[in-house]
Amino acid sequence: MNEETREPLAKLVWLDPFSGSANEHPLREGDRIKIGRSASNDIQISEGHVSREHAIVACEDGAFSVDDVGSANGTFVNGVQVYGMNPLSIGDELHLFVSVLKLLSPSDEAGPEAVERVSAVAGDRASLRITRGPQRGQMFALLKDELYIGRSTPSSNWEIALQDPTVSRPHAFLVKEDQQWKLFDLGSINGTSVNSQPITGGKAQQLRDGDRIMFGGTLTVFHTGFPLQPSNGQKEINGIS
């Protein structure tokens, strides 16, 4: 019996972190649905806090389960972090740090609740959106008050890891003080600039909503919130919104 003739026993629904559109993936007997940032996954969520291979949702003998496969930021079921293989029930919510997926029966509608859930988790967080560079389109929610930015390597532990050889290890530092975000360059080789003005001499640069920040050759836009799509509904042109 091929996949098209097997009736789904459930489905995963989630919100695309950039377009805001709701998506769903059927779950059939014997399925092992891989979820992660890499395009090789069955469900690709290109959000910066999702690992390349993050988790697997399976259906075996009519029972559902989720297995975290060594993700950097963890997998949570209904707000509780899980380790190894854990059972799932219809109605359960999976949190991949910011991104939220929900396990529903095949006939249930995703509705607007996915938007509400993502907004509840990340809507009050500042963020960086990459508009030019190898990770164009990715969004990083600033979930800590202190974050390091640097080049992605197998051993890197930066909160924001950029897959760009022009970015240093580490490159820059973000800190939130008195509700104000400040940015420092850490002596990077190719420099850090805000709105085309280099940060020099170890000085802090205060950030405002919409500031364009260049880390080496990667261009980002700083937002005081977590927009689900480019601000003001504008489309990106040549990597700049």
C-alpha cells in the first residue's frame, strides 16, 4: 500500500516563522518525520534556534512519539523539556525553542491559533533577520539579555552562529541594559557596522528598530519585536527590505 492510499492518523501543523502561513504534514502508520533547519528534513523550519536535525516525530502501532536528536536548544512538549523518546497525544504542542508545532487529528483545522502561539512565545522579543548572506531569510529571536555572535563551526557555542567565512570567532556582542539593546564589536577582522557606520574603539552602539547591522559580509536587520514577515508588509529587494 503506497503512501497516497494510507489514511493519515494525525497531522502536524505549524506556522512558517517568516511568511506567517500555516502548514501541515500528515502522519501515517510507520512514519518517522524528521524536523530541523536543514532542507533534508521532512519538515524544514529555517529559524535560527532550530538545529539542522532537531527532532523526529514517529507513528508506530498507532501510537505517537517525539525523539529529540541532540538539538542545541531542546525540544519541549507542552512546555516541559523532553529527552530521548517521549509519547505524544493528539492536542500536544511541540516547542522547538521559538517554533511551535501541534499534533492534531486529520480532520482538525489549524486555524489562527498557531499565530497566537508563536506571538505568545516570541512576540515581545527583539530579533535579528538576515537579509543578505548564506543564511538569508533566517530569523534569530534574542531570547537572552547577553548574546555572542560569531562564525559557525563544529565547536562554536555562540547564541547567534553565522555560516559566513567573513565573520570572526567571535565577532560581536549584544547586551540588553535598561530595555535598550547595545552592540559591541569584539575586534573582528572584517568589522561590524550599523547603518553603514563602523563600530570602532570598543564603543557600544545603541540599536533602534530597523537598524541595518553588517557582520562581515552578512547583513541583518534589528527589530525590537519578532515580526513574522518583513516590516510594513514590504517585500525584500536584492536582499534589503
